[in-house]
Amino acid sequence: MVLLSFDIEEFDMPFEYGKDIVFEDQIAISRAGTIAILDILDKYKVKATFFCTVTFAENIPDLIKRITKTGHELASHGYYHSDFKPEHLLQSKLKLEELSGKEITGYRMARMMPVDESEIEKAGYTYNTSINPTYLPGRYNNFNVSRTHFIKNNVLQIPASVSPLIRFPLFWLSFHNLPLGIYKTLASWTYKKDKYLNIYFHPWEFTDLEDFDRFGFPGYVRKNTGTKMVKRMEELISWMKAKNYPFGTFQEFIRTIYAN
């Protein structure tokens, strides 16, 4: 199964590069990207999981409704994207359930940062997908973590997909910067080995990020964003469908794990 997911949040990433962006623009940019994603998923009849912050969810009630009405899964990405306290785990779960009318069973920490597994269990989540089991300087050092799903503190851990052996990450930055043929080769290798793929993206990737003065993003972040990203995502989904890779939500995937 292909677990295609999107971390939908207030677009605060320019702060990481020393740029200011007003809250209204944070919401507007992520909103536009979320609509582009939903349009692609509708076009190709693909189900995905949306990890959403409460802050963003409160500002896009129509899109939350569209996400749930069209059969996608809504999960928690925290209360705020740039602020975390342990109590936000339960607070975000309850608030997203109130806003969506759906049970929230999954969690992904903002920026895939470490999170206390006992707190995840205490908040009542079934699964956590906050681990990138690779090494990236200054960000991740998880070579000691299983590449594939495992149980910890009674919570199912579903790490982001990395390739076998060399643990090359298949996350959003790889997708933007690798030639698409190489990305497909790595994805196919990983899928055949693990029997699933867990790959994630963000709505702002589907908008034009080329304005360096406004956003401050280096070339490897800006590359293949906007309409180029829409085209690449459509090509990836079309290729996966041609290979008969089934798509599903995390909740659907978990049902297959426990059924076996």
C-alpha cells in the first residue's frame, strides 16, 4: 500500500530563513496548496491522509469538510506548527475531532521532531508517524531506529520511508531534487522490500516559492514547486497506478496489519 500523506499547516517556514510572513498569508498559501492537492487526489481517485494543525484547521472549515467527505483521513499535526507542549497532544486530538466529527487516531510531530511515546499513548493515539529513520545533519540521526513499522509504548510507529541498505530518505526534499526516474527507482525498490511506502509532502510545495526576497528559500527548497510540483505529483501517481500499487490511508493500512 502507498501511504501518501500531507502535513497541512500554517505556512511558517519562512521564519526558519529569517523572513517574516503575516498570518493571513500563511493561511492563504497553505490553503491554495491544499486545494491543489485535493484536486489531484480527486482526479486520480486516490485516498490520502492529512496531518493538520488545529490552527490551520480552524481557518479552513470548508476544506476539512472536503477532506473527510471525500474519504481521506484527518490526523493530528499538533495544535500549532511552531509551538509544542505535551498537553497539545490531547488538546489537538480533541479539537480536530470537534471540528471534523471524525475520530483522530494518528499523530505526526511538526518537522518530524522527537516526541515522548508515553505521552502519545496517554493522549489516546493509535499510531505515530514522526520518525524519519535516516541521518540528515542537524535534523535527524535515526540510523538505530527500525526502517519499518514497529510497536513502542503500545503505539504503532510507522516511520517515513527510506530505501533499504543506504536509508536514502524518500521525503519531500528528495522528490523535488532528484530526477524523477531516480526517485521512482528508489520508491520501487523500497516498496518491493517493505510492501508499503510512507511518503509525505506539504501544501505550500504546490505553490510558487520562487520569490527569494519574500521567502528566503535556498534553491533546493524552491526547486520544482508550484505548477512543476503539480505535474510531478501527477506523474508519480500515474506511474504508481500503472504499477498497480494500491493507495490507502493510515487507518486502512493499520487494519491490514492487524488482519494479518
